[in-house]
Amino acid sequence: MASSSKSKSAAVRARLSHPVIDSDGHHVEYGPRVRDYVKQVAGAQMADRVGPALEGTIASSKWYRQSPDERRAYWTKRSPFWGLPTKNTLDLATSLFPRLMYERLDEIGLDFCVLYPSLGLVAAHFEDAEVRRATCRALNTYCAEIWGEFRDRIAPVAVIPMHTPQEAIEELEYAVKGLGLRAVLMASYVKRPIAAAVRENPRSGPYAFRLDTFGIDSEYNYDPVWAKCQELRVVPSFHSHGEGWGSRTSISNYVYNHVGHFASSADAVCKSLFLGGVTRRFPALRFSFLEGGVGWARSLFADLIGHWEKRNLNALQNYDPSQVDQELLAELSRRYGGKVLGGREFVKAREVAGSRPGDPSDDFANCGIARKEDFRDLFLRPFFFGCEADDPITASAFDAARNPMAARLNAIYGSDIGHFDVPDMSEVTAEAFEAVAHGCMTEEDFRDFVFANPIRLWTALNPDFFKGTVVESAVANYLSHS
């Protein structure tokens, strides 16, 4: 094992005057041990039902069970494969064994790591309710007990299913109050079958579905979930895959499905929470969207402002069909209509602008945007965006000269150690620092990225989040001067 003093990341950490907080590392669950926990929390029969999923959701995918002709007939998306750093066996073992990761954190250049599950990323989306809930419960117990003794430098994360508010609330209560976990991972969406399609063809559910993203057009009112998060002082974090819907359904190319998929699912839930008025009703809450970078968020922020400027209730009067000056349109028709009119006398307003009167819908009513500045409180302040070390777009989060409203978006460092994105853990923090070396980020930007922004995220509701950790005094010093 390489010593921490010789790693590139340790060298970067040594030159910094502040800690490095990783807000999105990953551990890899040991399936047979998780099965033990399923048996413990839900019984032997449930452990047998959950077993195939624990053997590997990749290997058990129906894509592998189908012939090429069947894949094309059912248009079964290419499944993920080879997602762990196996050639670097030390890193593979590090993601499995808590004490090994704990011993290597200095080598990786990390003072503190918020550590997310791997199987948990998909477990919250299992369709069978009993299997889903039993697996999530077992994973959370596993995380708390296996990683719990290392909480001075590692915060293990609970996975929260979101199919109904009730199941989310029950698992939140168990994870936070029962297990003492301080961070949670929520499903970014739930696939709901389109009712009419299922009525006409009961087997169409897996193909004819919509995404329930909890803010607008939801099956349920999820405000009790956000209220529970506020009560328990936890940050709703989202990290769901976006493969298998939208354009990411190639039957042959995994990269085609993978590129941008985390950003796609993050965009869906972030936009829904904003337009659904969740950040208006729960101003104290903070939300994080992980591993999708900040490019999508920058674009969404600009697009929402642009749409509000053009489509707020007052601005919509510019497009009201009743506002057409029919006399002027008729006069201009006669003067310039020519071949367009095809022998008609003039253009009638209803022929080009529609004729339905009705009241227009105010798409910004829930979030209550009254002025452009409201976007600071309702978008910029509550939303945080996880960016990997090798993401060249991260620096744009701090580009106030080019971002709308001179904004600095809340980018947070998410190393993604444990997954294929990081073939060498010992270099990941050094790779993140390359943006400073190349002049894309200032050292102040980097400090915000790996230190200040994570503090503002994790302590917004829970000032004690870092209590008892190795960064406690540095965090307290930052908060006392901010």
C-alpha cells in the first residue's frame, strides 16, 4: 500500500490551509453480508426473495437473459457492466472494508467523507414493495453497524425509498432516530404506470410510465416527507440513475445510456421541487444532487429565469390571442399577404393565434416568483450540486461574470471513490486540484468547492453534523467567521 506522504492527493492536501470534505464517496456492499441483514430485519423468506438482487443487479438484469432478437423486440436497454475498479485491487478492497478506507483517507487527500451506498442507488427503485423496503432497511442497518465506528471521519448514508410518503417517513425515522445516521439518499423519482395504458393493456406498465418527481403532478403530497427531513435535520440528497428512460435506451451501447444520466435525473427532480414550490414552503431545507456535475444546473437556472421573464402571468399578456389588433393585421395582410393568402381577403387573428379565451395558467404560482431576485432564495441558496474530480465544467459554477445574476452556484466535491470513474483513489483529490493549477479555478473557488460549500450544506439544518469529527474545530471556526 502506498504511503499517504507519497501520494499526489496527500501532497495537495498538505499545501491547503483548510480540510477537504468529500460529499459523495461510495462504498461497495458485500452481498452475502447484506443478505444476513435482510434475514435479521425481515426474516429468512425475505432474504431468499432478495437474494438474486444481492448477487448483483447487473448480472441479474434481463438484458443478459435475453437473446439479441429478444432485446430488440422488447427494446431492453443495454445493462451496465464492469462498474468497479477491479484491476486496482487495493481500491476495490478499500471500498469494501471500512478500516482500510479509514486508514487510506489521508492518502486519498480527504479529511472527511460522506459515504454513499452502491447497491442502495438501485434498491430504492425496486418495484416489489416488500423487497424494496426490506432491502433498504437491511442496507441502512448494515451501513450503520459496519461503518459506524469510523464516524469521526466517515458519515455513512441511509437510503430512503420514495414510492409513498409513508414508506419514506418510516425509513427516515428508523435511519435517523434508530440508527443515528446523519445523511440520507432519496430516490430521485418513482416510475408510475400511465393508468389509461394499463387499463387497455395490463402488461404495458413497464413501457408506458411517467416519472413522479415529488414536486409537481405527483401521485401524493410529499410535503410531509420534507417536513420530516426538517424535523430530523437531514439533507435530502438525490443520486438516482437516469438510464432506461428518455433517450437513454440503447439496446447495445452502455456509454450512450450512461453519459449525462445522473444529470438527467437530477434535472427532473430539481426542476420539480422548484416549480412545485417546495423551496418556497421549506426555506430552511437544503437539497443536494450528486454526480451530475453543475453544467445542467447552470443551464436550468438560466432557463428558468428566461422562462419566468417571458411566461410569468403578466408577461403572458403579450401572447393573449385577444390582444391581436385585427384591423392592423387585416391592413398588413392586404399590403403584404400576396401568395400567402392564396386569394383570401386577409388573415384572421384566430387563424394564426388561436381563439380559445380561457385563463392562462401561472406555471410559477407554486414557487411564488414575484421578482427576479427571488431566484436567489428559491434556487441558488437551497440547491447544491455534486461534481466529480475530473469534471472540467465544475469551474463554471464559480464564473460569476458569465452566470445569470452574477451567481456562484453551490458546487460540492464528490470524489466518487469506489466506482469506475476513479481508477486510482490516491490521485482523486489531486485531479480535482488541477482546475486550480490550470487557472480555471482560484484557490478561493477550490476552498468553496471542497470546504465552505459542504459546510453550508450539511450544517444548514444540523449545526452538529460535524460534531465529534476531525474537522469539528475547522468547521466551527468557519461558521463563526461567516
